[in-house]
Amino acid sequence: MFFIRRFEESLLDLFSQGKLVGTTHTYIGQEANGVGIVDHLDPEVDTIFSNHRCHGHYLAFTDDAYGLLCEVMGRADGVCGGKGGSQHLCKGNFYSNGVLGSIVPVATGIALAEKRKGTGAVSTVFLGDGTLGEGVTYESLNLASLWRLPVLFVVENNHYAQSTPVELELAGSIPARAAAFGIETHELATTDVEEIHQAAGRVVARIRDTGEPFFLVLDTYRFSPHSKGDDNRDPAEIEERRERDPLKVGERLEEGERRAIEERCEARLAATIAAAEDAPAAISESEAA
Amino acid sequence: MKRCVQVLNETLHELFVERDDVVLLGEDVLDPYGGAFKVTQGLSDAHPDRVYTTPISEASLFGVAAGMALRGQRPILEIMFGDFIALGMDQIVNGIAKFREMYDDQVTVPLVVRTPMGGRRGYGPTHSQSLEKLLLGVPNVVVVAASECHDLRGLLTNAVEDERPVFLIENKLMYGRPNRRPDDGHVGELAVRETGTRYPALTFSGTDFSEGSVTVVTYGGMLPVALEAVTELIIEHEIFCEVVALSQLVPMELEPVFESLARTGALVTAEEGTLTGGFGAEIAARVQEAVWSDLRGPVQRVAARDGIIPSARPLEDEMLPSVADVIEAILVLEGVRS
């Protein structure tokens, strides 16, 4: 979690130094979700389809910080050769795409293929509260339930769709949306990674056991802006949520142990940034020829 | 001679036997119904676990097929009416067409979308259109138009074996017609040449390719209209034209058109979709870039009027391009009309 936090903070720093172009959507504040869930997935078998805010999921699943940083920095060593950028990643069984809702039917199709092949894979798709405004989400819930597909729908409700608070974008209940399709749901209002990890373990085991979809709703919050500077939220609200910072709640590590982990992460991050800055820029094939 | 629907149906059955990775998804495709146009007849009885009848959820189904293709399956998605591809445009434009290139060739998306386009059946504004031109501006997809003279077995088989996403545009009137394949190099009185490409173009000539007045380039459901027009011109006016029937519309490959233009020097484009922003516009642009000085007149476009397709047959007939419209365009280039 600390590495993801520092990776994302570093991206914002690199942006402010003019070393990155395009855009990025950081995972700062939501790290416990990705880490708690992904630990139960097998990158060799299971699949993830993530969204625009995908770096935390990507790092937890692939541990490929260099490929991601190069991708965001437009370097040739980027995991997609610099073609995808921040929100269009692919490595092994990990995919992400940048249009909200668009990814949900694709993750459903992945589950259908894996079920047909008998691999036992769980297809995880990360949604947010904003994604619940997109109609294909509901078509996919219907299909996943109807065809009994092993899809883990994770809703990370961070209470904002870009600048719009959830109260202005969603009517009714979030878990009831999936329950209406006959999908088992669980709602969790914690930022404690251990609690999320335990709950996710039960959920993934349940999907592996039944082969049927599950809808996991996590109450979360991002401390960072939607992308870079676009934040109009009340600072007092952000401060109040910081009291439940996943890096601080339920802290179980000894001070020395925590410090050692942080130092290892910082060293790895510094080396990764230095290597990415030295990496050659992505160039077109015609230039390369 | 087999009807086109029968050839497509037999090919699906063959593909299901030959390849374990082929599955089919679509609305109302189960037997005994067998699909709205009966192309999938018998398939679900023969392969019950590989034919998925779906909810009416086209927007998602394109994505489901894409997900299956990403994971090594060869899904064939039947969209009941071509008009409904509008519901899938996000999946098509932002997913299906992009995954391979934006993921730096780490994946392929080998799916086939089969769908019938075209009017002349009185189905009205939302069930009669020829919307394949919406895919003309989408990089990285393949659009193939079937016609009653093409090797339909070959087109469908090659589409399934293609690593790229392929949209196979079928035609509602075509289904019930005989698959008129060239016999000894001829369809009727016209000599025919066929390219050796994956999705071939057919060129028809009334003079065995010795001379010609005008080239008509067309595809799909407009092919029989164009053939009727050039046949009538031979009989009524002794004007001998060539017709090029493309099957691969996107990415556009016009080599057979250039070859024909070398013999004729004048071009008419004929399509059933609406005029503006259509295939004729793109073909005209490419032809004038490549062979401007060889043309003896401006490219003439025959297409549907820019409007809706009415339900009432006389109104529909007036809207859609006719044999008379094709003849008129040829006569303009021949200097017979202005």
C-alpha cells in the first residue's frame, strides 16, 4: 500500500515538474481495496479488467512499477510501448480501459470464455460509483447472473464521479442494484486492509465454489483530485476522511518494521524513476526505421 | 443453385464442426426459431452448449464477444438488424477496434459480427438502413460486404479465421436469392473476374474486358441493381460498362477499381446507404488522388437520399437508389444526359 501511495504521489510530482504529459487518475486513499482483493487472485489464472483509476490494481496484480511508469512517461519500455498511457494498460491477465462502463461487458465475456475453457478463473472488474450511471453495467449484471459467470464486480464507491458528489448522480441503493439481478452482494465500510482482505477472501472463495458472480461494494475515498488539479471538494471533508487513511488505520506494524518497509519502497521507487527517466522515448516505427 | 441463406447456414455448421473455439451469440438464435433470418437454423440443436441466445442487450454483447475473443475464443455475434450496431458503437470504437493496437499487439480480437443491412422490404426507418458506412471511419476493423455473387462460404470462413475483428455485412434480400457464383467465368451474359484476395472483388464486363464505357463500383445489396442497370444499357443503348463488386469495404482496397478504370476512364459509385459521408465519397476522393488525369468526367455518386427510409413502399422506392438512378449516372458520364 505504501509503495502504491508513493508511486502515485511521485506521478503527481513528475506532472508538476512537466515530466509527464496527458493525464493520470491516482489511487491515493483507495490502496487498501486493490491490495486487499488482488492478494486472493492468481495472476497466472485470474483476470482483472480495470478502469481509468487503474494503477493501484495494476501494481498489486503485476508488481510491474517500471513498465507502468515508462508507459505513463511515454517511454519505449512502457508496458504498452507508450501507446496506451495511464489508463490503457495490458500485461498478462490484466487489462484496463478508459471509458466508464465499457469494461464491464468485456469482463463478462472474459468470464464466459474462461468458464467455457474450464480454467476456474475469476474475472474481476473494478467499477466506481460513477460507473453505475452507465447502462451497460446493468446489462452485464443481468448476463453474468443469467449465465452464472464467475465475475467479481467490485464497486469502489469513492463518493465522487469526477467533481459530482454521489448524491447528485445516484438514486437508490448500490447493493440493491445487483441484488435485483439475483447476485450475491456484500457491502463493506472500512479502510482497514485486513478487514477488506478477509472479506475479499471469503468473496473470492465463494465465487470459486459456486462459479457465480458476486458484487462487492467498498466505501472508500480518494484524497487526491480526480486527475491532477481538478478538486473542488471541501478541504474539511478531505481532512475528516484522512483520519481513516488506510495507511494509518489499524496500524499493526512495529515502528522499526514499518520504517524498514517504507525505506525499501522509497529506494525501489527512486531506482524505478531514475531508470524510467533514462529509458528511451517511445518513437514511431517510421522514425525507428 | 443454393440460396444465400442456405450457404451461410451450411458454412456455420461446417465451422462449428471444424473448430472447437467457435461460438455464436445472438438474439432468438435457438432452434426451432433459428434466428430472425434463419441463418443459424439447426445450429443450437447440433451444438447446444456453443450457441447462446441472449437478452436484448446489443450494447453489452459486442463487449462480451470482445472479452471472449481476448481469451482465445472465436465468437460470432449475430446482430438481428444492422441498424442495431448503433447500440454497440462504444464497444466497437473504444474497445474492439483499439485493444490490439493500444495494448501494443499483446492481444488480438478475432471476433465476427454478422448482421443484415438494407431496405426494400418495407421495414421502415430503423430496420432498413445500410449503416456499414459508420464503420468506414473506424481504424482497425474489417468490414466485408457479402453479395449474391460472392463466395459466401469463403467470406464467412475467412472472417472467422481472421485475427482482426470482422463485420460481415449481409443483406436481407440476398438471403432468399440464389448464390449466383460465376460459372465458367460468367454470371449470365457477363464475364467475371475475381481477385485472389482474402475478401475478393468481382469485376463484371459485357465485352470480356476488351473495352468499356464506365466503371460502376458497388457492393452488397446494390450489386443486383447495378447489374440490372448495365445489362439494360447494353440492350437499350449498346453502352458496355463494367461493374466492380467489392467485398472488403474497410480497409478500402481499390486496385480492382483502378484496373477497371484503366479500361473505362469514368466512375459511378453505387451504394444503398445515404449519400453524405458514404463509401462513394471516400472512393471518389481516393480515385481523384490516384488517377485524376485519367478520368474524363467527375465521379458520379448514386446513393440513398439523405433522409429516413419510409415504410410505405412507393416512398421507400423513391428514397433508395434504383436501376434508373444508376443508368442516369452512367448516361451523364457518357454525355447522353447532363
